[in-house]
Amino acid sequence: MNKHKLYFIWITALGLALGSCSKSFVDKTPAGALPTNEALNTPQLLSTALNGLYAELRNVDQFGRDFPILGDLMADNIWLQARNSGRYVVQWEYNTPVADGVVQGMWQESYNGILEANQIIDAPDTGAAAATVKAQAYALRALLYFKLVNIYGGPYTFDSTGLGVPLVLHYNVNALPARSTVAQVYAQIVSDLNKAMASAPQYVSSVFISHYAIEGLLARVYMYMGDYADAYAAATDVIQGGPFTLVTPQALTAFWNNPGVQTGGVEVMFEIDCDAVNNNGTDDLGAFYEHGYQDVFCDSALASLYSPTDARGQLLVYGYTAAFVPAILVNKYPNSLNTDKDNLKVIRLAEVYLIAAECANRMNDDADARQWLNALMAQRDPAFAGYPDSGPTLLSDIITERRKELAFEGDRFYDLQRLGQDVNRLHDDGDDVTGDALNIPFGYFARLMPIPQQEILRNPNIASQQNPGY
């Protein structure tokens, strides 16, 4: 393929990504080495391709590290110590160049995953078994587009007509798509998730995306769109109809300490599998928090939000940086030094409770909002009597609990985006890279990642669509 072909749909990407498997994935036939009409023409080969798609999400450029790290680092939840491994410095300082490797990697690997999903969706097999596989591909394609549109595009609730990312729904080596609008990308995400739900498998384990996990993602998407009625309907259906239960405060630490696949429906609805063979080694997400590189630490302002009786506070450890400066370590990923690494959480039931609470509040139903919020709080801080507030004060309570509950899972920055709030780093935690005291107002150009320079150079239809300021 010549240099003018679209970078992210190189056919070689399919073979590269389909070769890896997870602990539940035992068939390692190299389906990606065959033409599409041969490689994916049986349920068995479709399943092999799906295994590769699941494995793609584990890449360090996606959920394996970049997605969750940047969602906290570009906000106010964590800080980057000065004696670091050289990663994420420009993002921390809001000084990301267009040729940055993180920017390129997230874009390229996400479109590799979208390519794999497209190959599965367009495969000729139309039987019942194939429909179940394709449902998961639709869901994972939607998940990747949701991440991309929030990284490279602005929040839907403020400008849905702004530029999002290119929509590539079928393999075409000659395609040079321009960026679709944020609204168009979200419409595709909603369409994909609804198609996925129609044929999705029921829950078997945490590492396969199932019907109610997909509906939970749909609730998240609707909330980001400001469609609070549909978000509330989806969230409450998951809570009331799904097989999932909240983890208790007594079991919270053990929950995060357990790297194994979950089959009991406790808390985690969908996570990405990392095991003794299939993992990111020393580049594991946990290595950036407590073990290994230990580059980032919990912000003291966030730590102060946890009461002494809040079980979530047990996930913080008071220690030191590499320069022996006192710091608060994050113990949400404690297995980075072990053979079996921590699985990567994509959606948990706690988030769905918080979605239900926020959407009820926004629809002026504070009684239900308090019900969902306080039901979660009873499983996090049993000594807390519950929130009595209403209106904007209750909404502020919910957003604070989102920050506390979803910290270190990559959520905070995108909450600030959809809420139109500034990033305020007010605390000097000591041994940090310049950037700790930055105030980044909402709308500042660098809150969107630049379109990668290689993409700008290769695709004439996107060349004039770089994000402003770059």
C-alpha cells in the first residue's frame, strides 16, 4: 500500500492483532493471515477473530495503560513525579505535540481494533452463533469510538456539530475518510450498542461483554449526550434486571486484589483479561501506580475526600516517591509484580448506580437520585448516614462520589469535559513535574488531543481538519 493510503486501515494490522489471546482464549489459529472471505467464514474462525479483538483492547495504547492514565492525569486525581520514566510528561503539562507517540498510538491501535470489529461484522456467516460473535464486535467497536470521540473531539453536550473522528465501518483500502461530527459518531455508537444488545450473550464471566454490560455502556453514552431519560431507563434496567451486585465494603480490598476472571457477577460487568501469558509485562498499568515505574501518585485533595470509614480509602497507601518525598500511592492495581496481572476494568455496577443517580437528579427526581446514590454509599462507607441534599447540591454530591468511586480508572477528565468544568490543580504535592498548579479552563484547545501528524500527512481529506491550536 502506498503512503497515501489511510494509515489506520493497513491490512497488516489485522494479522498483528489477531494473534494474541487471553486466559479464556485457547484457539490461536492465525485467522488474520487469510483473506477475509476465507478467514471468517465459519463460527470457529469468527470466534478466533473475536478473541483477537478482545486482546487488542489490552494494548498499552488503549485500556492497557493510555486510556485510564490520561483520564486521571489530565484532570486532578493524580500527579506525575519529577523522577519518572519519561511517559506522559507532555500530557501532564498540556503541551502535547502533533507527533507525540501516545497520540499516534491511541489513534492507530484503536482503528486497528475497529478494523478487526469491521471484519467480524462484515463476515459472510449469518447463523445464530455468528450473530452472538458479531454482537460483541458491535459493542467493542462502539466502545472504541466512544473513547476516540472523547479524546480527539469535544463534548457532545456543548457542541455536537464539532468535528469528532472518522467513521470507518467497512474495510476499504482506498478509503480516505474525513472526520465525522461528534453527533454522527455518537449516533453510530448508539446504533452499534443497540444492535449488540439484540443478539448479545448473557453473562458468563467478566471478560466477555454481555447484554447488561452493553446496556450499562449505553447508559454511559446517553448520559454523555445529555439524554438523561434514556440513560436513566438503561441504568435502572441494568440494576434491576441484570445479574450484578455491588461489592460490599468488607470485600472491597479483596475485590481489587483479585486478578482472576469473575463469574459471580460481583461489581465488575466487563473487564479486559490479563493473565500470566497475555499481559503488558513491565509496562502494565499497575506499574505506573505502585510497583515498577511508580510514576504517578494520588492527589492529596482527592485523598482528603475519603472519610476514615470509607472502604475506598483502604486502596491508598502512604509512602514515598523515588526521591523519598512523602506521597500517596494507589493500590487499585496491586498485581503488577505478580505473574497474573490485574484485569482492566471497563464498566462496573457502581458506575451504573451513579449514572442512575445523576440522571434522576437532572430530571428533578431527587428522591430516586438519593435512593441510588445512598444505596451505593451504604456499600462504600457504612458509617455514613447518607446524603440528604437536593437540586444542585445533590448533583455536586453525585459528581464528587463519581470522582471518589471511579478514581484511577480513567473517568475524571471526561467528567470535567462533559460538565464544562475547569481543571484545577491547586495542591503542590512536592516532587512533581511542572504542571501541578496549572489551571486549565474549559474550552482550552489542549484539552483535545491533536489528530496525529502521520494521519494529517497521509490523508488529504483530514489534512485541513486538525484540532484548533495545533
